Amino acid sequence: MRLKVTIANAASAAMLMAITMAPAALAGEDAFHAGAVIADYGQVATVDADAAIPADTKFKIAFDIKTAGDAGEVNRAINSAARFLNMHAEAGVDPADISLALVVHGGAVHDVAKPADGAENPNTALIAALADKRVKFYVCGQSAAYYDIGNDDLLPGVEMALSAMTMHALLQQEGYTLNPF
């Protein structure tokens, strides 16, 4: 016996899947809450993890940020650094044992600079909150030069580096690992 699939049947099946799966996907967002280290950013979900984090863990993580955030919105990659701090603190890691460095290049350099038109940068408060928790920000000088961004154009707490490549090499020599997210 051959099963005859029509466009109407396929559309009905797709609609049924969308209806039955949508509530589960939306329900997951409710699991996220403010973190203890940076309450306004980097929401986290409590996880009953099987992979334990040893009590003496010390993190030194470099984030590579090259994609600019959506206009008027916080850069999601920068927000990930806040989430990293919050979720590991919730999991029992002392925030003093977490060292983060964000290496910003490409179009993302605009997210750590004062806008030329005098508008508000939506990342300003997040960067200040992260810098207050010892998170380091380094801008690729090559990308900054390409976009005509100078040292005085950078937000407080953001430093100019020769290049992203140089900064990653230096951070690796200091024991930082690269976060692929």
C-alpha cells in the first residue's frame, strides 16, 4: 500500500507540529532569571548538571567578538560574558576565580565605542557592569583604524590593542582559553 502525501496533508502536519511544539519552546524562557553577579544582564537557568565543576576551578576565558549587535540592542556576545559570570557563580564558582577578557574586532568595534552621532550606545551599562567585575575589553586596533575609531572614542573600560590576533596570542600566553561561543 502506497502512502499518498498531498500538499494539504503536509501543511496540516506542519501546522500540528507548530501548535504542539510552540508552548514547550516558549515555556523554556520562563526558566531564566537574573544572576547574582550582574543582575541586569546575562540571565541564567538553574541546571542540575551531571558534569561537576571541581571546587578549586579557576577560569581564564577569552571571548572573540566580531559580530556587531543589532541596532539599538545589547550585543549578545558581550551579554554572554555576563551570563558566564552569573551561571558559574550560581554553580558555586567564586567570581574572584573567574577572569574574562573580551577581544572585540570587525564590525563589533562599534559596540564598544561612543557613537559618532552622539546617540546612546546600548552596550554602555553592560560594559560598565562587566568592567566593574574585572572583565577586560580589548579592541583590535586594525579594525578600529578601518572604522576610524580612536582611543578617545572607546567607552570607559575598553582598551586599544595592536590587533585582535596579537591580543589573543598574549592572552593565550597568560593561560586564557578561547570560548568558542
